[in-house]
Amino acid sequence: MKTNQTPKVLLVGNSARGHAIAEAIMRSKHNPILFVYMKANNPGIAALAEKVEIGGYDQPGRIAEFAESHDASLAIIDSEEPLCHGVVDALEWIGIPTVGPKQKLAMIETSKGGARLLMAKHHIPGSPKFRIFRTMDGIKDYLKENLPVVLKPDGLTGGKGVMIQGEHFATIAEALKICRDILTKHQAVVIEKKLEGEEFSLQCFCDGRNIVAMPPVQDHKRRLNGDLGLNTGSMGSYSCANHLLPFLTPAELEQAADIVRRTVRALHLETGLFYRGIIYGGFMVTRDGVKLIEFNARFGDPEAINVLALLETDFVDICQAITNGRLHKLPVSFRRLATVVKYVVPFNYGLLKDQRAAEGSDLIKIGNLGKATLYYSSVNHDQAGCHLTSSRAAAVLGTAPGLSEAERIAEKAARAITGAVAHRTDIGTAALIARRVRHMEELNKQK
Ligand code: AMP
Ligand code: GLY
């Protein structure tokens, strides 16, 4: 893209994370024009866009046509669905530099088994003991020797398909039933040793050769306070002003960045392609060091909201450095502030049927959000107001010099969204963070 031209940026995505990306694009000093292709209307993103087209993410040709008709000079992909349908391949085919890996490289997210095999082949540390099964043959014997385990479908499941022994099932018989179910819907099941520790997300900009790590974030996947209930897409996240986490050392953060760096190199060696986009490792600090839980080929949702709000460097410059392979030439910095994101969800979201309350009205009211920023996720607007869908409605972000203030800002805003909604009141609180630190201290005592 020529620097003296107004950037015409295509965003493919409709999530709250996409809303944060759109906002980061529109903060650019280059005064970009934003075009958005999304599968469902996100009013927050639409308000920032020059033009919106609604359509499926399984139509790479249609997305490329939309980009070409608006003379896009840069594209960025928000979520895994368009990546796995080859949207980046289609956009790059017509010469549009795109932030997002090609379909073959997005396999790092779409195939959990493939990611583990790549790491093993290239001697990249950080995997728990694992084995991949395509049929039921041998599963029973393997389970007998490797309990406790985690069972994962080899494919995209929106973060909700992982079954953990001791939480979702107890016995070998139950594990076998789950494996059978997984194999009826997916090509394989990955059986991993269950790890214990504290999780963190490390999102990195990547130009194929270089990575730039963003501040680490802790995500909260469980639906209920105290990390109880089922796994959801996520209920919220926090990051700290010192760009570490209360249970994470600089050396452990570097171990995680090294795993990402080596994986990017391995992807190039295997495919001959350069990974240009965002690569995000979900990690766990355990008593045996840092382990990789999974890779994602995109920003985290909502972790993107935590970090993009802190970005000091022009985001469009970063996108261009990613697509040009010149990330090493661009100093990238983030403000030293704490952030807390809380998701406001339909009350029944992620609850078991017998926990559910009677359906309320689907209309929500957004009151005074104070100092927080609102990011829409899944809502429908009409003359009557703002309606819930079955997914998460919106995220609120609190930013402040300290975590407790950031939490207060986010909590106050989450409470100001009223209707048949719920949120986790404990994310970012001193009590939950103290519990995480104690958990790590107890594990380290067992070393
Ligand atoms: P994933 O979709 O792979 O991120 O997994 C969802 C959640 O399952 C993770 O955030 C972890 O909490 C948990 N999980 C996945 N793999 C393991 C593992 N090997 N040991 C313990 N927990 C795991
Ligand atoms: N925050 C979890 C994810 O984006 O997959």
C-alpha cells in the first residue's frame, strides 16, 4: 500500500473483538476508510464503517468481490471461521495484503491434533503427553495408563468442546462414551494428560519471521463466579499495568513467546508459507514450566479488547508491517495500564437446562456506563430497542492505572446493562487474583 494514499481497510468479522479491531483501525493517523463484511450486524462496528455487507464466512469469492469493488488496500480477519474457509487465500489471490494466515496455516487453530504433531516433529517444548485417535481402537488401554485426561475434538468447536476429567466426566466408561460421540462428529479425538496450573493468553503480531508479543491477559472461560459451570466462549479477562500477570514471571512469559516463535518457524518449514497475522497461544503455567493448551490463528475474544485499548503504536502501521514482513522495523508499544473486560450475557447463556430461569424479555437497556467502553457482540437493534440473541450481548472495558480501579469501572458498567442478563462479578477482583496466586504457590510447593 502506498503511504500517501488513504488506507481502505476491509474488516471481516462481527464480534466484540472485531469491534475493538475496528476501533483500533479508526484511531489511525492515516484516516482510513473502513469496509466491513460480517455475518450478522454488529451495531458498534457498523457505526464506524463506510459500508457494510452482510453474508456468510464460507463465501471467500463473495468477500473478495466486496473487497475489490471497494478498492481495499488492506484486509484484516477477525475470527477463525473465515480463516478456515480460505478467505485470506482469496483476498491475497487478488492482491489485497491481508492480516490473517492462509487456510493451510490456520490449521494451527483448526486442528488441535495437527498443532500437537507439528510441535512434536519440530521438538518444540510445551505439549502435555498426548495421543490422537481416529477410531476407538486402543483408546481404552491408553486411558487406563494415562489418567487423568482431557478429551478434545480435532476441529473447531468455539472453545466449548473440551471435556476435562474430574469436571465433565469421572470414569473410563464415561470417557469412552465421550470419545465415541466425538468420533461420530469429528475426524479424530485428541487425548491429553490433564495439566494443572494457571492459564494465560499470549497474543502476538506475526509477519512470518518475527513476532511481537502483546501484554499477557488472563481469560475466564467458565460461566459462573469462582470458575464454576460450563466453559463458554469467555466471560471476561484482565491484564496488568506491568505487562505481566500476578502469577507469571518474565522468564515464564519468555518461554511462552519462544514456543510461539518456534511454531511460526516450523509452520514455514512445513508449508513454505509465511504466517502473516495474529497468533495467540493459550498457555498454562504449571509446576513443570509453561505448557501450551492451544493455538488460535486470530486475536482472543475478549483478550483483543484488553490489549488493543492499550496500543500506542498506530494499528494500521502494524498491519502494514505484518503484511510487508517488516515487523522488526517497527517499535510497538502498549500503555502501562491495567484493563478488565466483563461480558454481559443472556441470563441462560452457558447454563445447564435445570439451572435456567424463566425466559425474561429479550430487550436490554444500556444505562450510564461511566468511564467504561462498550463493545457490542451479539444484539439486534430495531425501533423497540436492543434485543438479546442466544450469544453474548456486549463486553465492557475498564482501564485504569491499577487493577482494582479498572475492575470497579467494568463492574459498574456491567451492572448498568439491565434486562435478562448476567455477568461474572469476580473477574479482576483482588479475591479471585489472590486465589490464583495461592494456587500457583501451592503447586510450586509440590515441585
Ligand atoms: P481449548 O479449547 O483447547 O482452549 O480448551 C478449553 C479449556 O480446557 C482450556 O482453557 C483449559 O481450561 C482446558 N484444557 C484444555 N486442555 C487442557 C489440558 N491438557 N489440561 C488441563 N486443562 C485443559
Ligand atoms: N478467549 C478465548 C478465545 O478467544 O478463544
